[in-house]
Amino acid sequence: MGRTIVSDHVKATRGAGIFDLYPDISNRDSWEGLPSQLKKEIIEAGQEAQKNPWTQLLISDFTEFSKTGNRLAFEDKYFPRRRKLSALIMAECVENNGRFLDDILDGLYLILEETTWCLPAHNSYIRDTKQEYLPDVSRPIIDLFDAETGAFVAMAEYLLRPELEKISPYICSYVDKRLNDRIFKPYFSEHFWWMGNGKEPMCNWTPWITQNVLIAALTRKEDFFSEYERRKFIEKAAVSLDYFLDEYGDDGCCNEGAQYYSHAGLCLFGALEIMRNALDDHCAEKKNQFADVFTDPLIANIGSYIVKMHAAGDYYINFADCSPICGRRSAREYLYGKATGDEALMSFAALDFAKASLPERLLSDEINLFYHVMQAFSCDEMLSFNGKETAPPDCFFESTGLMIARDERFILAAKAGNNADSHNHNDVGSFTVYKDGQPLIIDLGVETYRAKTFSDKRYEIWTMQSQFHNLPTFLEKSYDGKLGTDSAADLYDDRIIMEKDGAAFKATDVSCIMNRKPECVDASSNVGVLTTADPSKDLPIASTLKMDIATAYLDPRIRSYKREISLIKGEGVFVKDTYDGDLYAVLSLMTYEKPEIIIANASKSSKSIKLGNLGILDIHGADNVEIESIPITDPRLSIAWKHEVYRILVNMEDDLLITVV
């Protein structure tokens, strides 16, 4: 193992206490001290939840995944139970008069009596292998939602313990038994891939599950585990988190994208915060030495990543499976910034929280009860925080090859890297453009997850393929079909060369120059030649990413494909593509605004395309341009894309120069 950041900070402490970050229902001063309006909203949400019937989970819902690949038959009944119960528990903690308790017990026992807490899509013991048709109750699998449910019922029992014990001692003991069987025993008796062993890549599963195991373990009564046993949980968690941190470059970039930051970076923070709390009174000195983990530059950079990824409004820079709509920021980001001393992150979270709708503020879609409590007890502080809205500076994440550049009107994101990212799409060399806060040149994201999404047929799915990113596709001259009509067939058609998946398929000769004036205007290889500025005056500032993406295709007939992507401040976005090879090249450009060719014959190789009322796309070096409309019918894609999207196919005649103004 390379990094030992968390383990080293644990070693500076001794012992381990129990969870007391937030009060249980008996601490009336704390719960009644919440803002009046928030308490009212929480109680009303509980009343609304009471009206909804409890969903019925059948074993046929579980097996539907193995039969058809459909995840929703099970998940659309599994998650509403937890959302309803969250609302009821929060309402009871605020009101404390017992009127929600009967419904809470119904929901709690429904969940405790589920055959498994593991999702059918995750029901396998070995990573990336076929899921078991049915769960084995004698050998539980700790997947994302087994751990999430473990943390849920543990937090529910912790918050309501004083009231539950008045009703019956068997309620709390039943929760403890389920946790022992489904979380604690397998955590120490089995090795699950997400725990890490230094031989395979980690992802958001590691901090997400680790955080939830810690919640489950450390919320138990003080006599449930010995101090030695609690310490073992913390030490084991530290090792897993270090394996997770090994996957990151020093710049803190999440290669899964901004949407997964909530489960990667923020769950890392949650795990560290829970560990800090447990170690508070168990240090070699009076000072909590573990808290110094938040001063580590990598931990701080992982937190600040989300600020740099923000585009405008609800939009974020996206790639891979990530959607451009990533949800509101919450207390988790705010407290992460507070822990690391990052006022920009605190401001970003507080300002975004202030814009939230009521369901967003109450985390109505969230099933993690820990986050609900954290949000409630941070609400007042966030709303009163005097944050300032500032655009982050241009940045380059060297670990993933991602450049983000901004001026007053444009945001450009361009990606080098390789095609082995977690949740990878074959997108080396692609770029996205926002203008005036709106998406212009886009990355689609991913459709609703199904069995195929995480199978060996993943790249048959159209959204995963380079031909539906802003990238070239190469064709043999004998090809006479219509590219993209059948994405699965295209993958296996030897006449069509798209990017391939894996670490070997990457950008080479990568260089990034940030906020520099072009060195000259007469060298054809320099970005300066792209500018339209008056050469007698000072050249504008530019941020530029250069690369050769031929290796992402790994076909000897593609000798090089050099791409130079720039934001020239005050002018626009410029893309220069230089191709050397034997195959025919067709460039795809994905847009959200409807393209309309407005100048087709001014020059045979030049095209000017209007993108709605938002921008103009000029293309020089094109033999022909075709425009396709692609309907958006998938529920997950439709969160970001409210109408059809468009693909512009550019048949390359010569080197291409693309300008977006």
C-alpha cells in the first residue's frame, strides 16, 4: 500500500469511544433548539409520509434482475420504505409526543425482516461476476445498500433508543442482532473487494460502505463492543480508506466525476468525522491528533474538487457515468470545508443550500439518516454563513488530464487521461462547452442502470461509445452504413474504429498551458494562430490543452490525431484537430441547442452552424456536415436533458479548425 494517511493519524491515538456527534431524542434542548421553520417542515414531512402506504417487497421483485436485467422492479419498492421511515423518525425526534412511533415500528420491522439488505444488482461475492439468483441468508454480502441499511437502522435505534426501550427491550436487541449478523460478523470474517488489498482499483464503494459500517458499529451502546473491539473497527476502516486514497492523484480529482463525489469524497469526510468523534477523548495528548488528518493537502483537495467542477446553476462539468445535474450541496460539503479550513467550499455549500427547494433542504430523496440529522443541526449555521460567490480559477487535474477554463461567458472542460476511469466512458480527448451558464457542447452522461451497464457488454450501449462524445470515429472506405444507427452492431463492425476501453487506450504527448498569452501568431502549431485578435495589440489570455489521442484507438492506420483545445479569454473556444492516417475520419459533436447550418456554400470546406440562440459553431476543413436529432426517452438522461439532443457529424476533408463563439 502506498498512502498511509489515515492509518498514521489513527496510530497517534489510543482507544475508541462511542458515537455522540448528534443528540438522541432525549436531548430536548438540542432538538427544540432547531429553527422553528425547520421543525415545522420536518413535522409536516412526517405527516405526509404517514399517508403513503408501506411498499411490499416480493422475492419475484428480487429475481426480476436476473431474469431481465431490470433493477427498478426491486429498487422502486426498496428505497421508498427507507425514505418514508426517515421522514417519520425525524418528525418524531422533533415533536417527541409519540404519534409517529407506531408507524416507525412498522417500517423498522419491515426493514429488519427483509431477507437481505443487498440489492440484486450487487448480489455476488466476487467483483464483476454474475449475480446470484437469490440471496444466501447464511452468508450476507456487504454491498452499498446492505451497509447503508445497516447504518440506517443503527442510527434509527440510536436516535430513538430512550423511547424504544420504554416500549420493549426487544426492539433494540433485534436491531443489534440484525447488525451483528449482516454487518459486524461479515465485516471481520469475509474479505470484500471494496475493503482493498492493494491489487485492484477502489472506487466510491470503499468510503461509502466504510462510513456506514462505522456508523453502525459506533452507535451501539457502550457495553455492546469493548473499547478494543471499537478500535479494531477504526483501524480496519483506516486501512480501507488509505487504499481508496491510493487511487487519487495529489490534485484530489475524482475520476468518477462530480456526481460520484457525494459517495466518494463526501463519504470519506463522513468516515473521518465519525472516527474523529470516536477518538476525541482517546488521544495520547489532550489535543485530538486524529483531527489533524483534515490538514493533509490531499484530504483538502478531495473536498475542494466539487467547487472547481461547478459550471453554472445546477450544472456541473461531467464525464463518464456522471450526469451534469448533480444535486444540491448540503451540510456535508459545508462541514467538510469547515474541517479543512476551506472557506470557498463552505461558501459554495451554504449559498447552494440557500437556493434549495423544501424537498431538497429536507433531503427527501436521501435514505441515510445520518445525513438528515447532520443537515438539521447545520441548517442555521449554513443559512447565516456570510458566503461570497466567486468563480474558481482555471485548473488542470494532472491525475486525470482534465482542464477547466473560464471567462465571463464561456466554460470549457477538456479531458485527456485514459479509458480506465471508474464508471468509464470511452471519452479520451472529448470536451464540453457552456456559454452564459447554459450547456452548448455536451457530454450526455449515462442511461438508467441495468444489468448490461456493468457487464462485458457495457460498450454496446450508445452513451458509452466515443462516437457519441465529441470525438472522431474512423471508417474504412468500404463502409457505406449510417454511423450510430445500431450502436451494438457498430462496436463489432471491423470497418468502424472507435476508442477502446482500458488503461492502454490513452492520450499521449499531453501538455496544458494555463492563463498564458500565445507565444506567437505565425506558427501553425501554436494556439496563437487561432485567435482573431488584432495582431498589432496584445494577444488575449488563453488556457490550452494539447494531446495526441491516436493511442485511444490503437489502430496502426491511425498514426496520429493531435487535438488542441483552447479557451481564448474574451473570444471563444477553439479546437484544432490534425489527423495523419489512412482511414476516413468523421467527427461527432453533441449539442443541446438545435443546430442549423446558416452558411453552407461560402467555402466548400467551411460551415457555419447556429446553435439555437446561444452560439455559433464555425467549422473549417469539413467535406460535409450532417445533423441528427436524438430523442431522450430514458428517465435518468431526462433529468439533465429535457428535450432531444443533437449530433453533428463532420466528415473531415483536411485538418479541422472549430470555433465556438
